[in-house]
Amino acid sequence: MSKIETINPATDQPIKSYPKMSEAEAIKTVEASHAAFLEWRGKTHEERAPYLLAIAEKLRDHADELAQLMTDEMGKLLRDGKTEVELCAKIFEYTAKNGPEALADEERTHGKGQRGVVTYQPIGVIYSIQPWNFPLYQPVRVLAANLMAGNGCVLKHASICTGSGLRLREICIEAGLPEDLFGVVLIGHDVSDKLIEHKLVRGVTMTGSDAAGRHIGATAAKALKKTVLELGSNDAYLVLEDADIETAVKFSVIGRLYNNGETCVSAKRFVVADKVYDAFTDAFVAKMKEIEMGDPKEEATKLGPLSSQDQFETVRDQVEKSVKAGAKVLCGGDVPDRDGAYYPATVLGDVAPGMPAYDDEIFGPVAAVIRAEDDQDAMRIANDSRYGLGGGIFSKDEERALKLAREHFDTGMVRINSFGAADPNMPFGGVKDSGYGREHGGFGMKEFVNAKSVFLPS
């Protein structure tokens, strides 16, 4: 296919076509980013910070336009798009404020008290491969950190949000960023692998499925390139015996439907202690039944379309396979007769190992409710997953929940009596098949730097 065509998932209508780049054109983008990097690396962290602040201001100036573009391209609720733009602005601001200190030289000693310096130096062009569910946030969390570190960045965005990726680059240039430092390539997987191998690409970061992560990680490893991989998950939220049911239901609905259910750290499996299983499940299903699908541009809409017809078919098939294997539909599950990639808020009960709803990630508004014998069994079930990105605990005893989160939950992130996706001041990333490496919280700024030891004689 020589062109990329974006389609509005709410209407099934085409938005725009973009010509794909040749391999040579994509390599020129990398070469241009490298040339810009050679100048950019000469700036101090304090000199880079104002560029990031200017980008944050420009993002806010274009918030309405960017939110509309994201809604058109992947069905995100318009108000969620505005929230995403604000999060991106805050990431640039956080990085500008905290980057100089996080990346400052460290004084150490070596030998018999002699002076040593650890300096964090940029390494070159970072190749960023990003998905469609957060068209601005996904590339921004890589871009902000690496601009502060002194690196260049080349983005391969998901094809369905091509316009969002290109507009982000335009806004960065409007804010004063050197034109070639941040590039966007419109390419397929074959050319992408060539870029991973290219000598001027010094690191690769990718967010997506664990299957894609294995391929990209292996390709990069063969070329001796460091990678950061943020992959899928099937996050478990535990409802313990002492949970406040009203709180648990409130945040479980929010956590499952946020971003139309298309979030890697969505609450997906709800593991409920037997003592409160009926009370939680009845109340949760009742609230999910109230959720109506609608136009993502309307303020009152609680659930918009999935990102594409392909994604709709994937979710539909996963539900059907789970039901065929013995899961019970407690609400939803019926494919609506309407235009667009709409799938209803759905709750599945009697979910067990061997079903997609238990084993895999359902990237849509489908919740799996799993009964546990007690709190200890709930923790066992939560960890019975190849994934380990996030999770949650509902309990009135916050100190006990903290102990469980710290010592027993085998994930990179845990929410207690709440739900949220990301915060610039807290590290983001997972373990097991959910990948490795961290973004945010200062950690992302050091993923692609050369921690260089300098030994002085005195």
C-alpha cells in the first residue's frame, strides 16, 4: 500500500490520505535529525528548557484543534482529548523544570579520595514507535525526555493517527524547536526494521502489544541497540473483603471505560473476594448498564467508538471466544446495528483461565469479573498473568493495601482506592510481558543517555 488513509471510526468516513515514504526518504529523516542533534547536544540543560516550555504553551494554544483531530482519527471523547493535551503540556513543563537537576553532573570519588564525575550525555537519534490510543501523549512522553537529555527523535506513529503525529511536529517547530530535530516518518513495518538497524539510530522505544515488542526488541538487540518497551497488560483490580463497595464500583467503571477502554493501564480484570462478590458485581453491572454509546464530540457521551473497525472486530471476537469457553455475559456483549466502530460497555462473569478475558488484553470496554475465595486468593489470581503493568486494590485499610502493593503485587504500578493513567512525577512502566524500562518521574530522561565516568587525578 503506497498511501496511508485515516478514517473516522465514529462515521466510517475517510479523513485524509498521506503518501508513504520510501526507505531512502525515511533514512533522510534520520540523517536530518542526527545533524540537528549535533548542534542541539551543545546546549546546556538550562538552555534546552525554554524550548520545552514554549512547546507546552503552543499545545495549550491549539488544545481545541488537537482534541478534535484526535477524536476524528481514533474516536477519543473530545473532553478526554483536551485533558490529554493538558497532560502533554504538563509533561513538557515538568521536564523543563526538573530536567536540569535530574541530568546534572554528579561529583564522586575514586581510588584514594580522588575526584570523579558522572556526566549524563546524549547519545543521538532515538527512534520512537508509538500506538494510536493516546495520539499526543504517547509520542510526547518520549519526545520531552529526550529533548531535555539532548537527543534527537524520529517518530513512527500508528497509521490511523498520522495527522496527529504530523501536527505535533508542526507545533514543535512553531514553538521554535530546530526543524529537523524531531522528525516523523510515514512508513510500514519493513522500512521500520531498516531504521532500527540504521547506524545513526542509537536507541529504540516502543509502546504496543507484547508480540510487536518481541519483534522490535529482537531486531534492536541484533543491532546492539538499547530498547524501552511499554507493552500490553491485563491489569487486575482487587476488591478485598473490607473494600468500600461504593468506592470500588465508582473507580472500576471509570477505570474500565476511560479512553473507551483502550488504555494499557485500564482496569480489566476485577478480582473480587467471595465475601463481597455479589454486592460488588450487582452494583458494578448496574452502573455499566447505564452507560450509553454516543457521539464522542458530545459532552454528555460516556462511551465513544473503538479506534477502528479492525479493533472492533478484535474485541468482538475476544468476547465471543470467552463466552464460548464458558464466560457469562452479565451486561452488554450485543453488537449494535449502527455505523461506526461502537462496542457496548460489557461485563463478563465466570471468567477463568483459558479465556481471552482472563489470559489476554481486551482493548475495549469489556470487564472480566473473577471470584476469589478470599483476599489471599485474590492476590494470587491478580499475579496469575503473563503481564505486569498496573493494577489496583480496593480496601479500607490503606496501610495493608500499601503493604500488598509494595511486597506482593507483581506489577510496575498499583493504584489504591482510585484510578488514573499517568502522572509526570511518577515512573511509568511494567514487568514480565508488559516490557521494561521506565518513563516519567525523572526516570525516562536517563533511559537513553551515556552515563559517562570521568576520572580526575585530584
